[in-house]
Amino acid sequence: MEWLGLAPSQLAWVGALAGAAVVGLYLLRQRRRRVLVPFAPLWARVLEERPSAKLFERLRRLLSLLLQLVLLGLLVVALGDPRPAGASRRGRTTVLLLDASASMSATDLPGGRAAAAREAARRIVRAMGPDDRMLVAQMDAEVTALTPLTDDSTALETAVTAYRPRDTGLDLSRALRFARDVLRGNAHGEVIVVGDGAYPPVAEDVTTAGSALRFVGVGRRGRNLGLTAFSARRYPLDRSRCEAMVELQSWSDRAESVVLTVSVDGAPIERARLRVEPGERVQRVIERLSGGGERLEARIALEDGTRDDLSVDDVAYATLPERRRARVLSVGNGNRYLEAALLLDEYLEVVDATAAQAPAALSQGRFDVVISDGAAVQVPPGVGWISLRPPPTDLPALWSPVSSAPRRAGPSSSIASTGGTR
Amino acid sequence: MGWLDWLRPRKKPAASEAELFDEAFQRKLEYLAVASRRLFAGRMRAERRTRIAGSGIEFADHRPYTPGDDLRALDWSVYGRTERLLVKRFEEEEDLTIAIVLDVSASMGFGGRARFDHARRLAAAMAYLSLSNLDRVTMVAVSTKVVRRLPPARGRGQIFKVFEFLRGLEPSGETALSEAGRTLGAELKRRGVAIVVSDLYDPAGFERGINALRYQKFEPMVIHVTDARDADPGARGDVLLVDTETGDGREVTLTPALVARFRDAHSHWRHEVEGFCKARRVAYAQADVEGALEEQVLNLFRRSGLVE
């Protein structure tokens, strides 16, 4: 219990003085309502006949005094403006971060974790003081502010109601940086994170810059197995075939038997029964897949037919890489060794150009990689670049903020990574 | 138009007078007479007979002749039969002095002017009845002392003086009816009927006031002006009861039970007053302020013996 109004010592003084005044007035007897009667002696006759009533009237007046003192006490307490502990800092600025990662879709609680998070957030909003301001944001892979900094509790509660989990992971570091930026310059800043606590490690440079950080947990350890990785690639030496890797992890507190099914465009190609110990991570590789561009689907299901608490991580998708040759622009002055090496690789489509011809070639066609040999080339963003024997005088101009790693041919694979439950 | 207007055609009655007596009421009052159980001597003949023989026409008895008696009063027929000289005596009709004592203490003004106005109307009605019967009427307004007095007057035409007298009164002061008895006894040489119109809220006791009139050889009649609101102050809770007349206060917690007890006590007091009057053969009537004036004058007073 904290006092936002008068201090307890002040309240004691006020209570003592006011109490003394009430008792004093009581002793002095406040002026009663005057009621005129035509003949008071008749009343005297009646009143003299009932002396026993005086005791009752005295007791009644004493009760009246006690009631007045009780009411006075309540008024004095109200002057102190008592609030629950932790909700009393004057002029707080709070950033309320609601975990919107996929794990918040778990159904280990009645109504789901999202509903529990909403209720917890509403309680926090309702505990706001008259001088407090708050910003509500939901955090997943990104951070989305649902309200500005405001003291309008109605708007804040509306935002909390609108909060919905997404099928993505959580970038807590980004969320905390966001909160730090919002709270910069506020002396009484506070960051409240409402979530299930299944968070990735936070970057070391992330701090809340002096603001208090509080975590309000929702959910409980439940029964969940999830696919944490799924991708497909072509063999480096046999581009006509592919392999797919699938990884699953158990957050359950007991050993689980699951059935893993991998399908290509809806046609099952792999079905395996796996036993996964608590916390165990299991990888499985499906080899020698043919085709290109087809959709791969991996799905797990508990063998006993029940469902775990989080269903969103029970399925993952990938795509078989397209089978096409990488386009390479070779810029140089006729390095035959390099040309021979490139020609020997049948999965490369090589275009030779001089340094002067390179800009025109780059503008006419899309290349996956540019290999420059002793020549300076301005490589557009998104194109891989390998530089052999760069000219010394042109080095500063050549460096650009693009990656020098060659881009792998074919469409990228999608990988479901959802963190998991606590 | 009432006959009073006909008597005084040049002066129309004021609104208050019209309220006191409307035309129908005036006609009814003509047939009523003030009752009196005693006969009093009077200087003028009126419609009441004395036991003293006089020049009336109603035979009373005989007495022996003495020198100096009027020879016309000798009863010759008796002399013829018995040879005794006897003088015939007749009952003489004389007028009656009626003093109307109106209580003008502060309690008569309690709860608005309804009680006081009603008392004034009653006093005016009694005065009118008395004047109509050729009685001599005097009006006395009394609180702690005789505040104002209207000299004895006779004849219906004097009713307007009565109205003027009543209009000039205001309720104030404490009640002391005994003082009225003493003053009347000292100022009125002739005794008669004293009609007390009062709420009888006399701190010294209503008995003293009535007895004072009796001891002064008056025949008191009591018109007890009552108001049901006197028995319930209307308020509840912690109050300061203040006497209208004395201003004395008393702190009381008014509960429904206490109010009920007071109501009983008030009723008992009224019966006490009535019993006191009956025991002393004092004509008594209660006149509630909510009651119809005509009803009270024509019926209630007749039942109580105030009027014949």
C-alpha cells in the first residue's frame, strides 16, 4: 500500500485535528432544529414520565459520534489517496509490450494465452494513476505501436482488445530498443512485458536506459512439440536432385511419440514415427528428392491422437529449388584459367566482358554473380560479387555495402521458426 | 346582500368581515340566543326575566301592601275575597351583560393564523348573537393582561364595532386567563356571562382562569379552540422544542413512540379540561379550527348549552 496524497504523518495530524473538532462540536452539542410547539408544559409532562429513555438517547448519541468519527477517518484516508504498491509512482510513463509471437496462440489456458495477456494488460491499464501515461505495443518479429503515449485509459483498453498474436517469432531486442526510444527523457519510465516468457536471448547492447523493466507472465509449461527448421537444397555435385532437412523440438515435460509426415504437393513421400525426449531436438533428412519448384510440407501429430497446446508450429513449408544455371558475368582481360574453370561447370552460364563493357552488360541482363579479375566494376545491389586481384588505386571506390557472398541460385526456402513454449 | 349591509348601506363590509359572516350565516344567527342559566339584574328591559318584581307583564307573586306602594298594583280581587291588601308583583325583563374574553396570546397564532382567525370568527358570532338578543356585549382581548377592551354596547348595529375591534388584534404574549378574571371583576360593575374563547394553553393552569371568573361572580362559558396539529409537531429526530409563548426550549428526540405518547397526553388533557368544566357546571364546547364555523355555532354550541 502506498500513499499518493498526504503523507501518513500529515494524515495523522489532520485526523487528530479533525477528530478533536468533531468531538468538540459533539460536546458543545450542535444547535438542534427548532420546532415550535404551542404549549411546552404538556411535553414536559410526557418527558418526565420516561426517564429510562435518556440512557438510550445517550447511547444513540454516542453511536452517532462514533459514526461521525468513522466517516471522518474514511475521509482522512481518502486524503492519503492509498494505492496498491507499485501503482503509485507519480507521473509514470509506461510502455506496455504485448507478446504477439506465435507461442501466444497456445491454448494451455482457458481462452488461450492471448486472452490471459489481454486481461493482464487491462489490469495494468486500470491501475494507471491520473498523471500516468502509457503506450501499448505488440511485439513479434516487429514492433507495432497500438496507441500513442496517452492517459486515455479507454483508448488503451481498446488497443489491448485489438491485440492479436501472429504466426511469427519474437524479436525481444527490437521491442526493448523501441521501448527505450519511447521512454528516452522520461524520469519515471517503466517497461512492462506481458507474455509467456518464451523469448530468444536479448542482445547485450539492449538496455532500458534506467527505466524499470517488469515482466508479467501468462501461460504455463504445457505440452508442445514444434517444427523448428525445414528447408530443401540441391546437392552441390548433383544438381538434378535435392534433399530436405526437417528439425523438431519438444518442450513437453515428458517423452512424446510423434508422427512426422513430409508431402510434396500434397503427396506423402515420407512418414516416420519418432520418439522425442523432453527438450530434445531431432533432425531428419529426406534424401534424393527430384523435381523443382514443388511445395514441401512437413507436419507432425501426436501419436495418441491428441493435440498439443500450440498447433501453429506443427506444420512447416519449404520449396524445392528451381533447376536452372546461375548467370555469371566475368569481367577481366582474358584470364584463360578463370574462363576454363567457369566453362567446366555445366551449371554456370558465363558472359565475358571487359571493364568498359561491364556496365552495359549489367544493365541488359540480370546476373547472379559478377567475377572481376583485375578490374573495377560497379556491382548493383543484390548481385553477388567476387573480386580477384583488385586494382589498388581503385579499392576505396570499389567497396560498397553489398554482400560479397554469392547468392545461391533458386528461390529461398521458407523456414518456420516459432520459438516454442516455455 | 345581507341585512347588515342593509343596516349600513353607506359602508360596505370589508373582505374580512365578509369572510366572518356570509349572508346565509347571518340569517341563521338571528334565530339563536345566548343561553344563560342565571338571571342578572339589568338597567334595561330585555328578553330575560329577573326574579325581582318590576314593571313587566308576567305575574310573579303578591306581597303585603305598605304605605307608599303604587295603588295601581293593589290586587282588588284578592281584597274582595280576603279583605287583605296585597300588591301584585311582576317579573321584570332585563338585559344581560355578556363579556366575550378572547385569548390573544402567542399560542393562538401558532401554525399560521388559522387558529386565531377561527377564534375571532367565533367571538364575532357570539357577539352578534348576543347583540341580536339585545344583550349588552363587551369584548375583552387578553394575554398576560387585558390587552384591549370594547366597552359594553347594545344593539345589532354595534356589530361593526366588534369587527373593528377584532381586526385590530394580533396574537402575542403569554396566556394568563386569571388576569382577565380579575380585570373584568374590577372594571365591570354588572356581572353576567363571560364567554372565554381560548386554546387554554395557560402555563398557570386553565383552572385558575376559569375559577377567577367564577369567583368574580361571572358565569363562565368556555369555547375551547383546538387544533389537531397541536398533538403532533410533525418533526422527528433530535429537535429543540420551543414554547411559542415563553420561548423556553427543551431538547427532545422525537420518536414515533414519543409522539404517540404525547398525542395520548394531549387528548387526556382535553378530556381533563372538559371534565373540569362539567364538574363546575361551566358550559364547555370544543371548536376545532378545521371545523365549519356554522356547524359549530348552530349545532355544537346548542348541544353544549351555550345557545338555546
